[in-house]
Amino acid sequence: MNRRHFITSLGTSTLVLRPDCLRAQHAPPAALSFIIVTDTHLGYKDKDTAQKLWLKTAAAIAAAEGAFVLHLGDVIDGGRVEQYPVYLAGQKVITKPVYEIPGNHDPVAGFQQHLRQEVDTFFDHQWLRVVLMNNAHRDSHDGFFRPEQLTWLGKTCDDAAAKNLHLLLCCHVPVHHNLHPDRGWYVKPGSGQAEFYAITNKHAPRILASFHGHFHNGLRGWNDHAPLHEVCFPSALYNQDRKLESQQAPGYNAPEFRPGFTLVTIANGAMQMRFQAVGDEPKPLRELKLGGV
């Protein structure tokens, strides 16, 4: 039986996923740790609150263990491109490689000018290929995959399989459908949802998860496309408790809504996620049983 646990202790929350895709014959060969941050929204409401919090977050990330950092989008708020240098000032504090993707608040041209010219890309680290894709539009909260992106994703996954690499897929907007009381923001069927899942199904033994930002609802996830795990991560600026579990919304919503970042460790057939709030008090121990897949 597979088990997942969410544990909160001393200011750190932990989610452990044990997916079928990490059975012994498919298990990654070595432990790997990295860091997820998202939705920094620099320039939010034209105040310096987001900037101050980002600089504190960046210093905490620099002190944390992890081979690299993934920023899952909405680096800046409302297209305020003058905030990219502010973001980069914090990024320089982090002594690990940092890889960003655009969110719906990030103009692609500004992202390319300040962060990375090649928006859709991937990198390989040890046994893992991390795929970074832009599926956000400035004029919508929904997600979109262009046909050429999906073709590229399929080839990228095929190449990873040929090289015996596992895969982690990252894009700002979740693909998983979600309706009220949830946000209702996702990749709709006419915008590439079915094609995305066809690719993940083809490579199901290798794709560990699909990671997203966008929701500002703490750690929000679904596992009904097993063995694929789909996870939206807490914002580094603010999160809202929408009482999803009390309203029996599908999936899970960990009870942690402070701003912060997430430390991910994959080892021994499990993916462990520890949430780190910046400068706050410890929380009591808590364990959530998320069910088997």
C-alpha cells in the first residue's frame, strides 16, 4: 500500500508522496533535493512589501539545502517589468542555480530580456530532467499549450526516456480541472489538456509530477491521474485558506497558508516536501493520509 503523509513540525510542513512510478524497478538511483518558490509578485499594489519579503525569502533559500531552485511563475506583478532587476537582486543572494518560468503576470518579452531568452526549455540534473514550459497568458487566468509546445514536450520526454532519465514537468497554470469552491483556473480541454495527459500517460513510469504555482492556496494537489502527481505550490507573497477540504473539494489542500518556499527531497521511493515559512513560529505536528494510488 502506498502512503503519503503531511507533517508539520517546528515551522516546517512535510508532504510525502510514494507514487507507483517509483516502484523498485523505476526508482531513481540517488537522493536529490531542490527548492520550489513561486508567485513572488514583485511590485504588488505598487508597494515594497513584496520586495522586502522576497529579499528575506532569498536569504532563507540561500541557507537551505538543495541542488537548484525552481521559480514557478509570476515573478513580477501586473506586468511591472521594472521589478525584474529587483527580483534579480534577490536571486544573486541565492548561491544555487535558479530556473524561472513565466506566469500570467510576466510579459514574455520582459521575461526574455531580464531572465532567459529561451522560455520553454529543460535541464538535466543527475537522473532527473526538469522541463520548464510557459502555459500562461497575460489576459487570462487559464492555461494554454500551443500545438508546437506539445510536440516539443513529447519529443523532450521521448529523449529523456531514451537516456533513462526521470521527468519533472513545470508550468505556471495547473492542467488539472478544478471547479468551485476551487479557483476554476486550469488548462481547458480545448487548450491542450487532453494532449498533455496523453504525453504523461505515455511516460507514466518516468514522470514523477507536474508542478505549478498560480493558486495562492498553500499546497494544493491532486493524484487522480496516478501515477502522475499534480501539485500547486504556496506563494512566497500571500496565500488564502479557501476551506477546500471542509467543502470536500477533490484532491488535498495542506493546512499551511503562510508565505514561504518548499524544499523537495526525492529518496527511497518517496517525494518529500517541506514547507518553510520565513521568520515565523513553529507549528504543531500534523499528519495527513492522502490515500493510495
